[in-house]
Amino acid sequence: MQLLLNKLWTCFQNRRAILIVALATFFACYGFYSSNFCANYSNGLDDVSKSTADYYAGETTEQYFSLGPENAARVRVSYPEPDTLSVSNSTENIHQTEPKSGQKAKRRLPQALIIGVKKCGTRALLEFIRVHPDIRAAGSEIHFFDRFHDRGFEWYRLQMPPTFEGQVTMEKTPSYFVTRDVPKRVFQMNPAIKMLIVVRDPVERAISDYTQASSKKLDMKNFEDLAFINGSSKLVDTTWGPVRIGVYIRHLERWLRHFPLSQFLFVSGEQLITNPAAEMVRVQRFLGVKQFVSQQHFYLNTTKGFPCLLKAAASPGPRCLGKTKGRNHPLIKMSVIQLLREFFRPFNARLYQVTGINFGWP
Ligand code: A3P
């Protein structure tokens, strides 16, 4: 009897130990699970990959583009402003395709340049084309042809990302388009180079340019005070940067003294927002690379109202441009806009004629 009681007691003690371990395990697991659950729940609005996956599964990219910013999505995507990245960081981040047997990557002078135009969507174009495995681009603006030309081609080459044979090396510096000596210098480097120019309604571009400048200088005059000579007169100040840069044909004519039209591709800044995939078809054809970047690479961030990449070259997940791209513009009086439109109209018409493209600006 004593023996039986002893056995029962031992068994009870073992079971109690098992019960305690089981209860401890249960509470530990529950605590871990619930803390993760809470984190997931509170982060729900920022959970980019989940939200984009939802979008992706539900509708086609085109449908996203038909949604206006008023249908604000739950997604808010942000990433470091690429323009502020240093050259070395931004180029190192770029993914590499597999080298062909035994090949070593080398830094090479660019075979294609995005030469402008400032505030027309040049960063968007660069980020979109960098997704392509056969294209490698410097992440920052190098400013070789306008500022650092005296450093020589070897310096310039070293600013480029390493590439394998067959890959296209690119760079974008929008001030090239409007800087007097640049066409001649580019020609000296490579007379066969391909150049991409993003253009946008010059009135919108001027406002965008002004918005950027006034964000850096808080006591800046009003847009109309700067756009017109003596502020209130109707004479457009053609020396003011935001106006001067928008007379695209003037700058293009300078380039055409050195290069044939066939070496330029004009990218519509408006199309780059409303239908980036279609614009990328043209870009890839022009660069002579296979069609890779397509509709499936984009989604519309409806909060921002701009297309973003589902996967960018330098990041593992979805990526939108930084907050300095796609800013809210100040309200400008319609009368001012009309005057500027009238000013730009003949120059735009000449641009349409020379390029053979009607960009449809008002
Ligand atoms: P705003 O900020 O005035 O809207 P750039 O890169 O040449 O400086 O051009 C900036 C402009 O690119 C922005 O001007 C914006 O309109 C345009 N843009 C085009 N595609 C964009 C995108 N996917 N995300 C953000 N801005 C984009």
C-alpha cells in the first residue's frame, strides 16, 4: 500500500511538472504571438508589401492609374531621397546580373545620358530604367560636363558603376541640357552617344522649379513677381531660370548643331506619370535593350498620386520617389498661367515640329 501511494505521489509530481511546463510554454507563446499581432495590427497602414500585394492581386496596374488621389490608399511608401545619396553608396547598391563566364565588371564611360530637363521627371525615368538588368546608372548627378569637366574622362569613368560587357552605362544630370558648352564636350567624348530628354508642360515645369527653389529659400518673392518684368507687367522675364529652361527648343537647337535628332529620345513627363510602362517601352527600344521594365513593375501610390516601383534596383521592396518629388505646388492665378501659356506656345509649336511629337500642352 505504502509502495502504491509512493508511486501515485511520484506520478502526480511528474504530471504537475509537465502541467507547469505546458502552462509556461503556452503563456510564453501566447505573449510572443500577441505582441507580434499587436505590432502587425498597429503597423497595418504602413505595411507596404502587404498593401501592394493586395493591389497587385486585385486589379491591373492600369486600373490603379484610373484611381485619383482622392481615393487615398492605405499605403504610404517612403524611401531615402536618391538625389541625396552619395555616388559610391548609390552605385554599390545596384544589383548585378550574373557575369558571363569569367567576366569581370569594369567601370566604363556612359553610352547613354539623361540630359534633362530639370523638374520634368528625370529622377523617375532614371529609377525606372535602373530596374533593367542590362542597365547600370550612377545614382547621383555627376555634373561632369558642366562642372567638373577639367577633372578629365578618367575621373568621369570612375564615377560610373561597374558593368559587364553588354550592359549599358548611364548617368543623369539635368543641367546638361541648358548649359552652353555641354553639347560640344559630350560630342568630344562620344559622337554616337544616346541622349534622353524628359519634357513636360513648361508652365508646370516653371511652377515646379519655383516650388523647389522656394522650399529652400523661405523669403522668396511670389511666383508672378519673378515671372514678369517689374512684377505686375505682362512682359515675361525670359532671364528667370524657371522660364528660361522651359524654352526647350532654344536649348535643343544648340544640341542639334552637334548631334542628329535620331540620337535623342524625347520622353513625355506627363506620360511618365499616367502611363510609365508605355514610356518605358520607348526608352528600352531606344537604348537597344530587351523589353524588361513593364506594367508589372509599377503600381500607383494613390496617396501621393504618382506611380511607384514594386521593386527598385537599390531596394528589396516597393519604392516611391522621395518627398521632394511630387510636391504640392502653390496656387497660381489663372491669368498668370494664361500669360505664360501664351508666351511658351510658339516655342512649344516649334518643338513639336522639330521633334515630330505633339506633346499636347495647353
Ligand atoms: P513636382 O515635384 O513638381 O510634382 P525631376 O526628377 O526631374 O526633378 O522632376 C520632378 C518631377 O517629377 C516632379 O515634379 C513630378 O511631377 C515628376 N514625377 C514624374 N514621375 C514621378 C513619380 N513617379 N514620383 C514622383 N514624381 C514624379
